[in-house]
Amino acid sequence: MPSIFKLHSSDLKSHLRIAKVGDASYSAIEIEAVVDIGHSRFTAHNHDVHFHGVPDFCHRVDQFIWDRSVSPSLEGTYDCHIRLSESIAGVHLSFCIGSSQCSGTGPTQDYRFTGVFLIDQE
């Protein structure tokens, strides 16, 4: 998948990648997270997410570079989100990749993969 951006954890064991997919008639974002904690590896992927307020998020990320009190947050469909924050430990990337399955005969099943990891501050 062609990357719009890919952020790696500071230990290079985990990453979050997003890419634009579709064409002029339909456009979405593909989001993937891989988290490796040593004894387990977790992966989630959704190829049909729509994020709201992308220009504002980009602006807030630019602000965050100089002012760590700003907390950029990008919200999307299926409760997907990407957030940046800072603590004493460093800069954290938190995320949620969600999706739903409608069976037609029963209740909708919602699925979510959430996580957070430290990223390089540079």
C-alpha cells in the first residue's frame, strides 16, 4: 500500500501506516497498525476509513512540533482515531482501528484494536 505516512515506535518494533485508497469516484483511507511486544505481535488493518478534519489535524501537528501542550487528534469512522500527546516519557502515538460487521440477521458486531507507543521526537 502506498504510504501517506508511516510512524515507527522509538524501539522500531511497532508502526502505524496510513494511505489514501480509491479513485475520483470513491476515496478512503487505509490504516494499519503493527505492535510487537516481544512475546506477542498484534496487527489490525482497515481499508475503508474516512477521517474528519484532516486539514485541522495537520495544522495541529505542525503546532505540536513547537508547543507540546497541543494535542492533535484525528477522528474517523468506526471509532478510528490517531492522537499525539506528550508525557515525561516522551511523545506518544495512540490509535484505534475499528470496523463493524452487519450480519443482516443479528446485531452488528463492532471490533476495535487500540494501542499506544512512544515515537521518536525528531
